Amino acid sequence: MHVVVCIKQILDPELPPADFRLDSKAEQAAAASAAQVISIFDENALEVALQARDNAGGGKITAISIGQPSAIDALRKALSMRVDEAYLLPQDNYPQLDAQATARILAAAVRKLDPVDVVLCGREAGDWHGGLVAGFLAAELDRAYTSLVASCTIERDKLRLRRQTEDGWEIVESATPAVISVTNDGGNLPRIPKVKDNMLAFRKQIPAWQADALGVNAQGVEGANGALEKKGLYIPKVERNCEMIDGENSTEKAQRLVNKLAALQVI
């Protein structure tokens, strides 16, 4: 069985707020000196794929990522976790991507990799938290879609999925080919690569598939959000003033506080 895992490289969510920067010209988070990592839910998806292959006794796993050249590092991390192949889809080929456009590009890559039995995505990206790409991807590929999956077992030509619901957990059977979004769970924490696997990953070639190689019209992939106009992206400035409320006793202090809040029209 061939499993494809879609991953995204993002700024490390553990980045201290004081170190966060914005590129005002590009209107995006600056990443030159900040650590970049695989989105955590995509790491969960990688682990689910690896566990499914281990339990099935074999299979092939391919990782793909739309990103800047630095996304090669994320793909090498996937290779060090024992993914078989990895491909970069250079983001510079395209205008700014929304979820629908991202899904169209990923769908073109999946078709190029066919036959593909299962496509795994994290339930949402760890930076914008949209949670839409997997659903759009299933629609683009016209495949069965199951969301919020914590584990996957391959049973011949079917999948046995454990998924999270508002009322607990449920077991779902899905035919293949299928698209699955993966949520985090104690059973799919990403494994730590071995030193030997890290070394092998850095020796492996990671091809870059340009838009023409995918048969994609780079200017025609925009989704509905392409009509939106961004007015600006900035870090809000919060100004705080502290004023001590004095008084002879607690009753007087409370009354002065109420008067102050009333004057500010807070109450």
C-alpha cells in the first residue's frame, strides 16, 4: 500500500513572543533566524503512517511539501523517521496560496505519484489553524474523507480508523483510495529518529517538482480567497497603565475603584 503524507514547515510555535518578527514588505512572519519545524499535526500524521506500515508488514510512504527551499529540512526530518521518498513543491512557483489552492497543488502531486492508496494530512496547520486543506484535497481527488483520525490499521484493501468525536471515540472502516486528517493523540507522538537514519536522510536526494512538471497552471490555482484583499499584517501594540487605588480602608478603596471604572465607562 502506498501512503502519501502532506507536511508543512512552520515557525516553531515555541518561539518566544519577544523573538517574533514580521517582514513588513512580504507581509508574513520573518523566518531568517527563527527555528522552523514540521507542523505538529503533520508529525502526528507521519507517525500514523509509519505505524500503519509497521503493522501491515510493509508498504511505501512518500512525503510531499509545498514550501520555500528551507522546507527541504522538514522533508529530511520525514526521511530520518523512515519515510521512503520525499518531494518538494516550490512555493515560489505560485501566488499566495489559500487552502483551496494548496489542495489543488497537492492533488496534482498525488496524481503524479499514483497509484496512491491513502493521503494523510495533519488536522490543521500549526501556524494559521485553518483545518481546511484535507477536506479540499479529498474533494479535488474525489476520494473518501475521514477527519480527526488518531490511528490507522491497514486491512487488505480497507482501513480501520480510530477517530475522535465530541462524545468520545469511534471506529470507522474506510475503503481506499482515501484522504485522512490526523489529530494528536498519546498513541501517535512522533518518534525520535536514530543517528544512522539522520545520516542516511541527509544523503538522499529530494527532487523539486515545479508547476509545469505537475501540469499546474500556477496563476490559475487560486481559490475563492484570491478575491480577498489583505489590508495589512502587524503585531498589535498593547499599552498598559497601572494606577494604584488609595483609601483609608477597603470600603473606601472599593468605592474609589467603582468611581474610576464608571468614569472610564467600563461599568
